[in-house]
Amino acid sequence: MSQKRNIYLNMKPLDEARRVVLEAFGGKSLEVEEISTPEAVGRVLAEPVAARLSSPHFHAAAMDGIAVKAQATFGAHSAKPRQLCVGQEAFFVNTGHVLPPDTDAVIIIENVQVLDAGSVQIEAPAFPWQHVRKMGEDIVATEMLFARQHQITPYCVGALLAAGQFSVKVLRRPRAAILPTGSELLDWSTESLAQLTPGRIIESNAYVLGKLLESAGGCFERLAPLGDDLQAIGRRLGSAVESGVDLVMIVGGSSAGSEDFARAVIEEHGEVLVHGVTMMPGKPTIVGRVGTTPVFGMPGYPVSTIMAFEQLVQPLVAAWLGQPPLQRPVVDVLPTRKIASKLGTEEFVRVKIGRVGDRLVATSLPRGAGQITSITEADGIIRIPADVEGVAEGQPVAAELLRPLQVIEQTLVVVGSHDNTLDLLADELRAQHSRVSLSSSHVGSMGGLMAVKRGVCHLAGTHLLDEQDGSYNLSYIRKYLPETRVRLVHLVMRDQGLMVLSGNPKNIKGIEDLARADVTLINRQGGSGTRILLDFRLRQLGIAAQRIAGYTNEEFTHMAVAAAVLSGAADVGLGIFSAAKALSLDFIPVVTEQYDLLIPDVYFETASIQELLSVIRSRRFKQRVEELGGYHTERTGEVLL
């Protein structure tokens, strides 16, 4: 097997790469197929559709009442009522009934006085076509209903059926073969989780790409995953092209590793047009062709492969179907902190967004291309151009929305310290008050205080220890927010301690063991309450941070610390009991600390915050918190300031 590493041979800016794709493949004509009208929702018309019938195809009563010849009612008024003979001059009709011959108006039943079985009286005249749906009022036979390349909606189905069109000719869905590659892949459809040994990962990218393709109007076949075998991948690629699919996506193997074979396979069977795109995530994307079939080498990291699809594959599918490329709503947002970016690369930064006061604020999420949650949790994407070195804090910038603005407008923005109870709180808030949602960003307790000071959040989680008197949060509020009116609501007391592997193989007993040469720490980020607690205890023990292996290795959440310990990346980390319990780690108690929510006074009486407080004080929320373990809720919901 060749161990030669790739280099990015034809790296191009995103706009140029998209132009290459569209110029090389965008002129393809799709075949036409005829399908039942009710099954056509989402499909694209291959030819214009004209009405076979008028709708309605007869003059119909639009109200309940009597049908009359309008001219026969002229002159009627309250001082001179007019009597009409039922069955000759007046005919009782219901809404939707065919208008009787020689009538052209309907008088509503409320304006009709029935004298006896044979006559009625009216006190006002009708005018021609009053309360009548005339034949062809909605649709006239032979008129064009929809032009070619119109995408059918559920509304369109009603119009087509009413016009007598029970089947339509549509463009065939573009078909793709999706081939996942990599010896590390576990195929969950044929293998069990017991086979998920270290180094193996569950194959999911092919399904994500397939469903993205379906949402763009195409269809797909997921081929069985292949290991890192150049010849096997080549044979599968050749078979896929020969089957007549419209495009092939090879997932994984597009990067620069010694076992990344996508470029070599495409070169062997065809040609590479683009190898590498100056965008992040998505840099390793490959564009090639085998015969006339486009073949894309899609990155193995999930966010990268999503971005590659949306920026290069989706526009191609849209061109084949005669549709515009994906266009999301765009709004101006204010970043809560500076977002750095590398010059020469267009970056797609995933962000959480919420309305705080009269501004939409955005907080960036983790930017790793392998973190699928950075896009599932995102409300929008900020695109930083290749010639811009980041975005300054507080500088308005455009963001593409991934969620409806109405949902974002009803989101409470939490910035600050991480705690597992925030996830429960978000779930309970939706369960008890479905209108409001909670969006939390983890930047540490001090980061939360500064966010409150800058006015970019509705509330902040904080557990800052005062080393002088052992209290929590109040002294920091007085020091850093002297001119900001705030309320402090107690959320939980929680047990903090050292998390170690089950069985405590290093026999760690306390903070003092962190200085041992055989112990590696995973730390929390600077400014977090947990980091402040650790530094305080180290000073008490006279231990310099430089003596601790791993002190500078940081994570932003308790669960990330626990995961690092479980994986063996570290021997120990300081965190909350519930995180240790969740991953079956042993826990060595250090302190029971206070975790509170800091709320600007200007938002405290708003309906959303009051709904949040009612959830916090509910018995159901407290029960769920206590079930996590390591929490105490005796004072949960108490206003401390």
C-alpha cells in the first residue's frame, strides 16, 4: 500500500471552485417522468401545465339564500318590498349549489322574508353576480397554471386537481451514489456497538449527505463502506459511474494523509479539477470527473462534509433542476466576543443567536470540523471572507440563519459557566412553556459576568469563590458590575471534586496528588469558576502551577473534562459529580459550591424570565436535578440579590 502523502494540487477559492463545478457539469439535462399530482410535492415541472377545466366549471352560489334574476329585483326597498314567487322568480340555494337557469344573483337568507310556501319578500334589490362564484372565477380552462421548472407545493396540488390535471411531467430526481471510505468506519446497519473499539467511529456522513441531497431534490444510494484500499475504492467508483448515477460522493480520504486515496482514485479513473478549497471547514474537498460524471471527494469530518455539500454539490443539483441555489435569510448580529480568522481562507463560523434588548447578539460555538454539535446547536453562520482577519467584538456582521427568526426571538441567551442542570432547564422550559427556549454558551463564570456588563445576554451562570470569606459571586458582582443593576437567583449547590478512572488506578486522594510526576491533569479554561477554585486550593497547599503536568491543557465544560479522563488523555480533572457519574468515573469530593444565575434587572420582570423562574422552582425540575447526583436543591429558585 502506498504511503505517499497528498498535497493540495489545485486549491481554489470557494467562488472559483463553484464556478468550475457549474461550468463543467451544470448543463446536464435530466430526463422527464410523469407522476401522480398528489405525489408531486417538491418535484420540479419539466414542462408548463395548462388547465383542462375551469374552476368552478359552473356558476355557483357563494352564500345560502335565494337565486334570482337581478333585474327582477330592481326597485325593491323597505318602503316598497317586492314579493317573488318561489320556483319561478326565486330559487332556494345553499353555498356551492349550481345557479338555476336564468338567474345571475343570490340574496342571502338573512335578507329574505318567507311569506308562505310559495312566496318570499325582499326589501333591497340585488345586483348582477352578487354572491355568485362565476364559472372560471378561479381558473379558466386552457390558461397556464405553472411554468416549467416550477417547484410543486402542497398548495399547487389543489390547483392542479381542481383544473383537471391528475398527473404532471416532472424532472427526474438527480441520483447520487455515496461511498463512505476508511478502515476505521463502523457500519451500524451491519455491525454492533460491541465492535466499536478505540480508533473506530460510527459511519454517519453518508446518511447526512444523502438526506441533504433529498432536501435539495435528489435521491441517493448509500454504498457499503470500504476500507483504505485503493483498488477496491476504484472498482466501486467505476461500478457506480457505469450504473448511470448523476454524481458520486466519496466520503473520507480527501485530505493529505498517507491513506487518503480519493484524489488518487479519481485521477486513475478520470481527472481532478479541484483539490482543496480555501474555506474552513471544508478545505480538503475534491472535485473531479470520471467520463462525464462529477465525482466529489468529501471530507471525513462531519461539519466539513456538510459545508462542502452546501457550497458545491447543492448548487449543482439546483442548476440541474432549474432552481436557485440555497439562500438563507440574513440578519445583522453583534458578536459577543472577538472572532479571529486566518487570512486567505473563507471561514464559516457557527454561532448561537438571541435577541438581547434591541440587538441580535451572536456567540461563536466550537469551530472544530469534527464537532457535529457545533452545527446542530447553531442558530446561524457568520461567513468571514478570506481577506479579513476576523471580526471585532461588538462590530455588526451578517449571519445566515439556520433557524427561523421567530424562534430566535423567543430564546433566552445564557452566557457563563457550564453546568449540566442548564440542559435539564432548557428541556423543562420547553416542556412547561413551549414558547421559550434556552441557549447557553460556555465561557466561564468571569466571561458570564463580562457578558452581563456588556449587555449581550439575558442571564449568566456563575460560581465564583471569594477566597477571603468563602462566599460565592456577591463580591465579584460588587467589584466588576458596580453600575449594573442585577438580580442573583440561586440554582443549585453542587459537589465539585476530582474525577478519575473507575478503580482510581493512580490512587489519587486529593489536590496535593496533582503535583505527582506520574499524574496528568486536564484543566478548565481561565476565568471559569472551577479554575479559580483549583488555583485557590493550589495556593493553599503551596503548589506552583508549573509543577502540574497538563495544567495548561484546557476544556470548556465539565463533560469535556470527564471525557478526557475516560479516554486516557488525562489521569484526573476537577469537575462536578454529575459529570463523573454520567461517564462512570470515580469521584473524590473536594467542595460543595454554590452555582447561581445572574440576571440583569432590566430583564428580570419579563415574561420569559418569569417563566424560567417558575420552571426552576417547580418540583419536577428539582427532582430531575437531584436524579443527576451531586446536587442539592434546598434553596433552588431563591432570590439572593
